[in-house]
Amino acid sequence: MSGLEQSIDGEVWIRLGSFLGILLLMLLWEQLSPRRVALPQRAWRRTNNLLLVIVNALLVKIIMPFGAVALAFYAQQQQWGLLNHVELPLWLSLMIAIVLLDMLIYWQHRLFHVIKPLWRLHQVHHADMDYDTTTGLRFHPIEIILSMLIKFGAIILLGPVAMAVLIFELMLNGSAMFNHGNIRLSLKLDRPLRWLIVTPDMHRIHHSIHRHEADSNYGFALAIWDRLFGSYQTEPQEGQVNMRFGVKYQQDFQQTSGLWALLKMPFTLNPPMKKDDD
Ligand SMILES: [Zn+2]
Ligand SMILES: [Zn+2]
């Protein structure tokens, strides 16, 4: 389709720079001030999680002919979407788009927990038996592609400016690396921050081995959605330092950490019919 090749100047470098900068910062922070003692074989886990990121980036490049920012430009040209039909100051239009896209991610995430075939994909994110900044990047490629298609639908309906889409994608990527961080943040800082953004102590609960805890704190960037829609949990029952991660029905380290194991997991690891809770 012509008209879908527009981009923001330097977009590739902005994305890559932001990703690598935040990743390195988080790895350093985890090294200097960890919240918990990491599991053995951390290097293996992290390497495979990051290999999955590379596989995903390559696959998306091959499969998706254009990205969300290009689609936002195209929607603007075609006058598609609500925001392309109202006159608003740029700052307000940016804010509305970013907040609504973030809410969409919240509901999409809840959906991936409820619908079984979607959970088979999303369990790849949850099966990680430890929790650090690389966990935040660990998603099955099919989940990534589905998320992109959902986002495309939202862009066509909402009509956000292209800059809002870029800021949103950078924010989501950055906050995923931040809130999966195995980093120490003082409670004095964590608690007030939790009213605004999702902190590591808040999202860590979402990775609990106990399903009723994994089915809480779905937010990725803005913290309000869990409080607003009744899925907020303050602390895990076993405490932040002792809580265990992963899915209860697959606790084999090799089966939950190797690249090939992660890629085939949606097809080979069948979650139990009944949610295993206690
Ligand atoms: Zn989840
Ligand atoms: Zn997560």
C-alpha cells in the first residue's frame, strides 16, 4: 500500500537507542542493587530471553510490512479515527491517545489470561522461573504479532497522531524493562509511585506461581487501571523476597528457559483445564 512508508525522522535510532540505553541501565541497576537473589544459571536465562527478542524483531520485520507509526500517518491522511475528526491542542491529543492505548493494553492483557489459546501464548511470559528485566521482553512471537494487530485496529478507530504512537511504544517498552527489574526501590518511593506508574514490586506479584496472584496487577505502564478495574493486589502472600515465579504446571528449568523450548511452548505445554490454585 502506498502511503505506508512514512516515518518519524530517526525513528529506528530513537527506538534502538532507547531500548539499549534502558536495558543497559537496568542490567547495571540489577547488578548494583538487586531486590532478590537471582536463581543460578542467570546468564543462560537472560541470554535466551534476549535471543527471543532478536528472533521477534526479525520475524516482525519479515511478516509485518509496516509498523504502527506508519499506520498512524496513513490513518491521518485517510481521515480515519476519532481524533482525526476533532480539533484539539497537540498536547491534549497526545495525552488522550497515550492513556487510551495504555488502557487497551491492560484489557488485552486480561484477555490473554482468560482465553485459553491466548494463555498458551502468554504463558511463555509467565513460565520464566525468575524475574528480571529480560523477563519483561520475553513474549512469544505470535503474541507479539497479535498485539500489533490489536494495536493497528485501535489506531484505525482512534486516529492518534503518529508521535503519540511512537511515544506510547517507547513508554511501553521502557516501562516493561523497568517494572520487571530485579531492583531495590525503597518503600517510601514505591508506594507513592504506584499511584502513577507500575513499579517492579507491583508487577512482580503478577509473576507469582499462585494463579490468583498472577491474575492481578495486569498494568504495564500506568498504574491506575488495576485500581480502577478491581485487579489490584498490594503484596504477594509469600512476600516479595520469598515468592516463587513461573507456572505451577511447568517447573522444569530447562523447559522454561531455552530459546527452542520457549518457541514451541504454546504448542507443547498444555495448561490444566482448572486453574491450579491453592
Ligand atoms: Zn500476564
Ligand atoms: Zn510481566
